[in-house]
Amino acid sequence: MATSSSWFSLVSLFESHLRNTFTSSGLYSQSIDIDSDTTLHFWSPKHPSLTLPSLVLLHGFGGNSVWQWSSQVQCLSTHFNLYVPDLIFFGESFTTSLERSEIFQAVSVGKLLEKLGVTRYSVIGTSYGGFVAYHMARLWPERVEKIVIVNSALNLRSKDTEELLKKAKIEKIESLFLPSSSAELLACFRLMHKRFPIYIPEFLLNDILNVLCNENRKEKLELLRGTTVGQEEIVSISPLHQEVLIIWGEDDPIFPLEKGYELKELIGDKVSMDVMPKTSHTPQNENPKLFNEIVKKFFNTKVIKNTTMCTPQKEAVMATSSSCLSLVSWYESHLRNTFTSSGLSSKSINIDADTTMHYWSPKHPLALPPLVLIHGFGGSSLWQWSKQVQYLCTHFTLYLPDLIFIGKSVTNSSERSEVFQAVSVAKLLELLGVTRYSVMGTSYGGFVAYHMARLWPDRVEKVIIAKDMPSSPDELLTLIRLMHKPRFPIYIPHFLLNDFLNILCNENRTERLELLKGTTVGKEDIISLPPIQQEVLIVWGEDDPIFPLEKGCELKELIGDKVRMEVMLKTSHTPQIENPKLFNDIVKKFLLGMSSL
């Protein structure tokens, strides 16, 4: 499994970089049920501007929206409220409906915008997305203000399709738009991209196939066959009333330039056309600077000063300073994929007027016992529970909050104790309607889990309790060596240590230091630890230099009468990461009341 998963997928890593481009442009990843059959995933501003016009970007076949619009979002987000959906069966959008036409896609995007309260907007669609954009403009002339069609031959005839197959030396159109082998993919790339590299290694071609072509393959094939364009010899195009801009790559071999000129005469009376020289089927990626200028000029946008504009100088600064070049951020994106592939969704909720908590939970809670996983200091829940979620999600309904000031959870309150963290997690679960649950906490999260069990014995069923934050690479190196004694690598590059510091330690640093200082544990010589009533399992790393094993044995005698302890051999302060297989087995047996460990 390890070799075939996104662990070693360069394409998945690059997709994580593309997602970072979207988030750094102020866009947020969201999903919404537009009706009882269909869920659409999309990117949009968290708080749309009241003064900017709305613009919808529709991708074509191939990858989802992040693959096809990443070169536009940073530039255009300063001029528009951007809405970038994944079309159905791309990315995280799906339906149980049997509809497969581009008209169904158009209706679905229209429903999404209606749900979001977006009543007036313009649309840009590339290739297959241009078919969808056209139908949106045709169906809702009162909503769609302007439309941009990019290399999208709405006027394709059946004979054009036959000529394309001959030119590409393929038998079926799906071999071009949805290749099934590395040879087909290579032929597709050579046809679609004018500046195609001489060589792409076989493993990378297979990686691209797995990530971009094989997901929902059956349904995507049905979409191709359900497309109404190119099926007939006689073209029937209803003219549009809106202003239309057609952008075409000069050297597009899939939809040749003459199809663009012909479309210009058919699609309406208010049509302009820009031909982009030395580009092929994806001009927005091949020459994004020119493409973005053409789009802005069509929409009559003004230059906005003192904002993140897409000048070469700004782009260079952003590229070197942002998470785009951060290996740690890329790895965190892999961890997010681990959570989402385990059926967990990322969400945030205001638990009161002061506090917002980010958490992971199933999109639709399962008929399984609830289990809350509470992380310690360091990274958010992603970093500390990634080795558990895939295994435990088959046995429990998992809830993984980010504690306050770690990850995306924040508060305006001046409270900083672990008791406040416990109250906040309990409020979150109460808002979610989770009334009975077990809790597992590691390190600082164990303090929080203890207080939850103490304060709410009627809610918490079982409990598992498994230094100053570093401020320099040397301090971080010392801490990592302490925490991972048995298997610590001999050398970690300085740049990577700084990367860890920036991502995991420096965000909300002031508030996290206040959390450490506000912790009640370790302040007195006399320990006052009210016993808790629940069954408790203590899991301890044999070689933990931070909280030595004797502290675990002492805790076992203090915390209650129904306490068991498991010592994990050859592990240190993070046994759930150092030996996840054994840790997960111990947890499952305890929580499910299985035979002795």
C-alpha cells in the first residue's frame, strides 16, 4: 500500500502546492449539498467583498479546478470574488443522479451559486468547461453578465471528431481526454502542449494517471459519452445575449483555430476574440501573464495598488517566502490527504462569541461509538494522529479538534489553562450533538482529556492518556532528539529545521507560550489530582525522556481505581507515531472491551 498511496506521489505533492496557491489567494475549500443527489466541492472567498464583481471559473477534462486555474487565482482574486467549483466527478464533487450531460453540469453550478446567494456573475470556461459556461449563459441570461470561452469548440461536428482521432492516431475520443495508459497519456500531452518536455519518466506518467485520470473513471467516461457537442453534423447554437470573449490558442490541435473563428460568427452579436500566439489547448497555463491581462481588459478592471498583484517581482517574493517552497507544508498536505481518505472532513465552528474551533469529523456521522482524539503541543491534530485515523475510523466515529491556538482554532478570551481547552472541546461536542464519547489525549492533550473526564463523568465513557517551545534550530534539534531517541536520523538540514519552526512553532507563538505558562500541571510540589470514575488506560513510551516512565507508574496509582497501563517498548514521547501498529491495537482492544491486552 505504501508504494501506491499518496505518500510517494509527486503528483499529489504538487497538487498540495496548487492548493496552497488557492489558499494564499484568500480562497477556501468547501463542499455543499446542492440537492438530495448532488454535492459540489468549490473554492470561494470566506468573506466575499461587497464591492468586487463575482467571477466563476470552470475547468475542463483532466485534473480538477486547482490544476487548471492555479495560474489565475492569485492575479484575479484582487479584482473579483472568485468561485471555482469542481465539476461533477472531478475532485470531491459527485452525484447519485444518472444525468451526465454538460447541461446537467451547468444546472448544478447554477444551483450552487443560488445556494451561496450569488445572483449576478460572469463565467470563464475552458474546453469542456466552456460547454458548461455556454449553457449557464443561455439558461440564465439575467444572472450571467459576461462570458469567456477558452478553446472550447461548441461548434464541433461529428466529422471534426473523426479528423481529430485520425490526427491523434487513436480510436476513441476517451483515449485523448481520459487516457488509460502511459503511452496514451504521453500522446495526449504532446498533442495538447506546444512546449512539451522531451522526456517524462514512466513512473511519473503512471502517477499522473492514478491521481488525475483513474478517480471516478467510469463516471468520467459516461460524462464524455453524454456530452452533446460533436455528436451531429449540423451545428445548432443558440446565440447569447451577453458580451462574449473567445480566447484561443493559436496552435491548438484538438480544437483548431478555425473552429474558434467559426464560433465567433455563431455565438452572438457582442463577440470579441483574442488569439494567443505560441500556445496550444491550455493557454491559461502556457502563457498565464498574457491570458490574465486579456481577461482583465475584457472585464475593464482597474489596477489595484498596495495589493498582491501578479507582477514578476511580487511573484518572485511570494514564491520564495510562501509555503509553496515549504517541504513541511507539502508534507502537511499529505497528512490532510490521509485524513480525507479516512472519510474525515475539515470544519470550523463558533462555539461561543469568543472562540472558533477547527476540527475533523466524518461528513455523515457513523453508527459507531464516538472517540475524541486530543493532540499535544507541536503541530495540530494532523501531525499527531495521522497514523491512527485510517485504522480507527473503521471502528469509531472520530472527532479530532485542533486545540486553541494550534492549527486554525482561535479565541479572543484571555483564558489559557488546559481546563479552558477542556471546556472548549466539550462545547464543540455539545454543539455537534455528541452526548457520549471516549477521549484519548497525548502529552498536553492528556491534561485536557483528564479534565474532560473529571468535569463530565456523565458524558465521557473511557479515557486514554498516552518543555518550552523551541525558538531556534538548535533547541528544536535537541527536543526532536529527546522525543525520538531510538530512531533519530543522524542529520537534519538547517533549512528543514527552520521550515519546521515556521510551520509548527511560530504560528500564534505568543499565545502558545501563554498556554504553556497557563498550564496548571507542574507548578506545585504537592500533587492534587482528583481521581476520575471512568475506566482509564495509560499508554507510555518506555524511553520517554520528557515524562519518564516512573511518572506514568506514579500516575497509575493516583488517577483512579479502574486504571490499566501499557508500556510500549523501544518508543519515546510519541509512541502513537513511533509504533502505530501496536499503539492502535492497544487502543482498539481497550475501547471495544476486547480480551486482555
